[in-house]
Amino acid sequence: MTDFAAIDFETANEQPCSVCSVGVVIVRGGEIVDSYYSLIHPEPEYYQWFCMRVHGICPDDTEDAPLFPDVWNEIEPLIEGLPLVAHNARFDEGCLKSVFRVYRMDYPDYEFHDTLWASRRYFGSILPNHQLQTVSAACGFNLTRHHHALSDAEACAHIALKIL
């Protein structure tokens, strides 16, 4: 796979529609050619302490952030015609479908590929686990800002280039 968009969402709470940040990395011809990051004003608008502890985003950070439809209007042209790749795609695809429903947007049935599943198939029991930071290190990428959406999308892109 040489042309794709790696994507990662962070959420404000347990609701998959509560996306509070997104990172996207565009890969064409096997090279990273573009990236995008934005904070997002979440819906519903509350933060669970656990989520804030994981990614460090708090209500003050997203108080004046754009709503998801505005952010997606910027992302959509970047990813047009590309399959999406995520580490644990079930989570990120679930977030995307859920937030599309909240804003009553037509979901275009994006094609998703999962680097978590691929790493289990590729590495098997060689790795102690298949968490993003473990798999990215095995693929030669040093993930220094885990749970920052753009950093996680970059790690996912490197994994995808190595094993998909």
C-alpha cells in the first residue's frame, strides 16, 4: 500500500462522537506528502478525567476550537480517493461514523485498513504486545508524543508503509 491517509482521533469522553482532536497523514507513492492536525470542539461537550489524563487535552484547549463539520471540510479534499488507515481502526472508524451521525452528515463509507490487525498477523508473538508505540518501534519509528493525534497518525503511517 503506497497511497493512503493515516488517521487518528482523540475523544473527550466515553462517547465515540466526542472527538476533540484529529491527526491525518497523507501518503502518496510511499512517501509522506502532507499532514493535518486540529483540535475540535467536542460533542457532547464534557471531558472525563481519564481521557484528559491520556491525551492532555482539556476544556480550555477546545473552548474556541472549530466544530467537526468545519474541520472535516478541510480534511475531506486531502483524503479524497484514498483508503484510510488507523491503528485499531475499529475505534477511529467508530468515532468517524458517530460524529458524522451527530452532525447529520452523509457518511461516504470510507475504506479502512487496520495496522493493529496487520501487526498481529505480521509480527505474531514476536512482540510483547501490539500497542501503537510497540509496533511503531518495531517498524523503526520513535513515537515520542503518544496520544497526540498527529503523532499517532504519523506512527500509523510508518507502520502501514512497513507492513501493509
